[in-house]
Amino acid sequence: MKETDREAVATAVQRVAGMLQRPDQLDKVEQYRRREARKKASVEARLKAAIQSQLDGVRTGLSQLHSALSDVGAIQRSLADVSKDWRQSISTIESLRDVKEAVVRHSQLAAAVENLKNIFSVPEIVRETQDLIEQGALLQAHRKLMDLECSRDGLMCEQYRMDSGNTRDMTLIHSYFGSTQGLSDELAKQLWMVLQRSLVTVRRDPTLLVSVVRIIEREEKIDRRILDRKKQTGFVPPGRPKSWKEKMFAVLDRTVTTRIEGTQADTRESDRMWLVRHLEIIRKYVLDDLIVAKNLMAQCFPPHYDIFRNLLHMYHQALSTRMQELASEDLEANEIVSLLTWVLNTYTSTEMMGNAELAPEVDVGLLEPLLSPSVVSELLDTYMSTLTSNIIGWLRKALETDKKDWVKETEPEADQDGYYQTTLPAIVFQMFEQNLQVAAQISEDLKTKVLVLCLQQMNSFLSRYKEEAQLYKEEHLRNRQQPHCYVQYMVAIINNCQTFKESIVSLKRKYLKHEAEEGAALSQLSMDGVLDAIAKDGCSGLLEEVFLDLEQHLNELMTKKWLLGSNAVDIICVTVEDYFNDFAKIKKPYKKRMTAEAHRRVVVEYLRAVMQKRISFRSAEERKEGAERMVREAEQLRFLFRKLASDMDGYCDTIVAVAEVIKLTDPSLLYLEVSTLVSKYPDIRDDHIGALLAMRGDATRDMRQTIIETLEQGPAQASPDHVPIFRDIVVPSLNVAKLLK
């Protein structure tokens, strides 16, 4: 207490010191005293009230404890009295055992009496129910079956409640109602038969389907009621729960599966189009079934059955299983295409699941794929492998067929523009087109892969085509009488090269979205090179044919016979023109290149005759006559090749330039004339000049040596547009040696 008093005094001193900080606060001392007195009185009043409240609570608690003690004593005395009475009544309970048994028997008899009518009428009800089932009156049959089951279940439940261990009576009741389970099974068979034909039944007799659904709904309700009662009594009648709703969906699922599997009417052995027919039948059946299910069956089932969604899922699963089975078979390439086209495109198209009559219940965007990506990829790999083998075989067969045409006695066909051609390009690209159209039905990616494959195989094929064309040419050169239409078919082969080029470009433009596809671009560059090589070899072969016929007449040039008036150049022109009448059926640009090459080669052969020193002029008159003849023949050749549409007039100018050297009458100007010739044709060599001077016949050895040495000191520079022509002319070494002696 003393410590508390000290703390209180210290606190009071501190509060007073806080109040009297300034001198003017002394005037308020009395006011402060009254305020503190009021606070003290208030605190004391609250303390008194709190203490009084606690005292009242203690007083009430003590009163309740006294009352509880009295009640406990009374209860104790009552329990003692009950215990005394129970001990005295034990003997009385034992004497009432017979009464208990009588009560049990009375209860059983009461239940028997209650069901007596049904019990005695069980055989009759069984017969009536059987007749109703056979007559198809399923609702009435089910009503009587429910009465039988209710009587049986009621008796068995009462027996179970009274004496659950009495199996003898339970067995007796069950055996008496033994026909009930058989009737239930028979009725279930009828229900399942109706459900199996539900898509037909709903069109012809929807009432029957509704009856089946009502029966199933009744059984579902009974199942639920019995399961609820089981929680209270623990008793479940035999055959329950029937779960007919679950079995109904199982029956529908088996029916859908059987319907899908049963659509295959043919095999590959009996019909090559078996898979196409099979898939088309599936498409038609599934679409028709789902439309019926949506528009008719959904009205026969309660909404919570969601019958259309369930049937849609069943059909999707059955189709997926069937497609997996088909994919696992050893399918041919066309069958793989049919299957993938159906799975990837037809299934979700407006011809099937995307049909307007199925909307909006069916959303194709939510359907799972019928085949997994791995299976689709495996099928595509198999297809590409098979297609590769097929294309190789088709191309080989096409080439063999074309080769047989090359040896025919009749000319090849001409196109609408009159150009010779064979059927090879059309056959090849028709085959490519068909395969690309098929691939495009599956996917853009497959279409691109097939296009690249076609171009790759085309590349290999053209190499074989080149080899066969070369062998064809060589075979003809061994016996120029065979084949009879060699020239015409070689023209057709050359034209085929241009057709191949155009067809490749057309194919890529039509089926390749991105022109910059590296593989395709490289393939085209390679193929263009091979095709140009084939055409070039063909043109060379045809020109070889021409110059074999011209050889005799070319050998007459620059001879005594030629100088005296030979018509060799006339024959050369007629022969070339005759050949080029056939060559006119060669397509551009190969015809233009061939004409230019023929022009060049005729001039080269003419100049080669000059360099062969077949003749040496003895006088200025002979030189003049020979030079003038050369100029005339140059103009004759120029006219010919202008007529043949060659624009290389410069070739014939070479003959005129050489003629000018020969025609020169003043030997002192020979160096100047030769220099002019060399400046025009920088590829001319010393041996050419030596042969040309030897042909003149008037140039001395020193003059020839001086001209050649002088020209060697200042070789002429070739202009950028100069086309060498003397480069291919070889002067016989014997003649050159003689010239230099």
C-alpha cells in the first residue's frame, strides 16, 4: 500500500506541476480543485458499481449451485428406483417370449395377407406379361412386371427386416417369383432390339421408341429409390440396380460401331475402288443418321439424356476406330489418298459434319481428328515412297513407248502450229497434273512435296532422255537409211525440249505458291540445262545429217572443176534449203540457233576448202575469175540464209574479204590487203595466211615470209562483238610445210 500511495503522490505532483506552469495559472487553482474532485467522484462511483455487479453475480451463482445439488440428489434417487424395478421385471420379460414370437408371426401373416391376392395371381400375371411382351405392348408388360417385382421386393424386404438371417424363407420367396427375372430379361431384349433399330423406328413409329425410353426412365427411378432405401434398411432386391440407361447407351454404341463396320461391301480383289465406295457409304449413312438423330430422336428422349451429343460422340469414336483399322492395312497409293482426303477434308466439309442441317449442334472446329498426327505422317511417308516408285515406273514406261514411235515409218504428229512433236511431254505432264490434283485435295504441304518430287524425278528422267536421244542419233549414223523418219523424229525430240520447258514453268506457276522454293528453283535450272543440251545435240545431229550429204559437193570447192564452172554451191544451197524445209518445224529458239549454226558451218567449210590448197591460180585472170566466183557464191549463200531467217550476214562477208585478197592484182599491195583481213578477223593464224597466199600462186617465198613476220609483230586486237570463224579451220600440216619452203 505504501508503494501505491507513493506512486499516487508522485503522479499527483506531476499533474499539478503540469497545471501550474505559468504564474497566471494560480488564479485557476480553485477551478482545477473542483474539476479533479468531480473526476474522483466519478471514478469512485464506477468502482462501486463494478463491485456491486460482481457481488450480484456471485450471489446468483451460489443460488444455482444449491439448486443443482438438489436436482442431482433427486435424479440419484430416481435411478435407484428404476434399477430396483428392472431387477424385479426380469422374470416377467422371460415370460413374454412367446408373445414376441406371436407378434413376429402376426407381422409376417399380415404382410402375406396384404400381398395374398398378388401372391396367388403370380402365375397368371407372369403369363399375361409374357403375352404382352410377345405382342409388343411393352408399356403394359412393364407395368405388370413392376407389380410382380413390387410384391416380391415387399415380401423379401419385410422378411429381411424381421429376420435377416433367415435365408430359407428368402430363398422360398425368390424361387416363387423366379419367373420375374426371366420376364425382366425378355423385356430388356425387346427394348434393346428397338434401340438397335431406333433410327428406323423413329421414322416409322416414334411412339414405340418413346415407350422404350419411358420404361428405362421408370427403371432408373426404381433403381434410385431402392438405393436410397438400402441406406436405411441395408436390403437390395435381386437384380437391382438394373442400370438400363447405362445399358441403353452401350447398345447404341455397339449399334453405331456395327453400322460403320458393315458398310464395306467390296474388297480390293473384287473392286479396285472398294475404299472410295466404302468411305462414300459411310459418309452418306453417318450424315443421314445424325440428321435423323438431331431432328427426330432428340424429341423422343428427355433433355438430360443429351442423346444427340452422345450419338455424335459414338459416331466420331466409331469412325476414328474404323479409320485406324483402314490406316493399318497395306494400302496402295491411291487408297492412301482417298483415305486422307476423306479424313482431313470430307469429314469436316459441308458434305458431312459441316452440313448446315447439323448446325449449330455440330461445331467442326471442336471435333477431334479421326487419325492422330503420327498416323497421318506415316501414311504420307508411305504415299510419297510409293508415289516415287510409281513415277519412276511411269516415266520409264513413257520413254519406252516414245522410243518405239521413233522407228515408225510414219511422220510424227504436229501441233496446231505445225511443229512436230511426240506424245511424251503430254503423257508425262498429264501424269504429274493428276498426282498434283490428288495431292491438293489433301493439303497444300503435300501438294508442294509432290511437285518437288515430280521435278526431281523429271530431272533424272531428262538425263535418261538425253542418253536415249544420243543413242538414237548414233544408231542412225551407223545406217543412215534407218529409221525412215529419223529427221522428223529428231525434230520432234528437239521440240519436246521446248514443250518440257514450258510445261515445267506452267506446272510451277499453277501449283507452287512461293516461286523462291529453293529445291524447285534449282531443279528448274538443272532441267533447263539438260533440255538445252538435248536440243543442242539434236540440232548438231541434224546438221551432221545435212553436211554428210554436202560432203561430196564441199569437196568440189576450190578445185579445177569448181573454177571451170561447177554447180557445187547451187547443189549445196538446194540441199540446205530442202533440209530446212523440214527444220522449219523446229520451235524457236532452237530453230534460230540451228539456222545460225548452219550458216556459220557452211561458211567455215567453204573457207576450209580455201585453206586446203586444192588449187593454185596461175594467172591474174584466174585469180580474178576465182575471186568473182567466190563473191557470187557468197551472195548466193547470203541470200539463202536470209531466206532461212538467219541474221548473221557477217559470215558471208568473210568469204568476200578472202576473195578480195585473192582478186588483188598488184602484189605490192598484198601486205596492206592481208593486214585489212587480219584486222577484221583477229582469229586468223599464220598458217591461214600462208595457205591463202599459196592459193594466189604469185607470192614469192620472201614476200610470204615478210608478210607473216610483219603481221606477227603487231597482232590485231579482237573487238568485243567479234565472232571467231577461222579458229575452227585447220590447215593441213603438209601444205604449210610446203608453203614455208
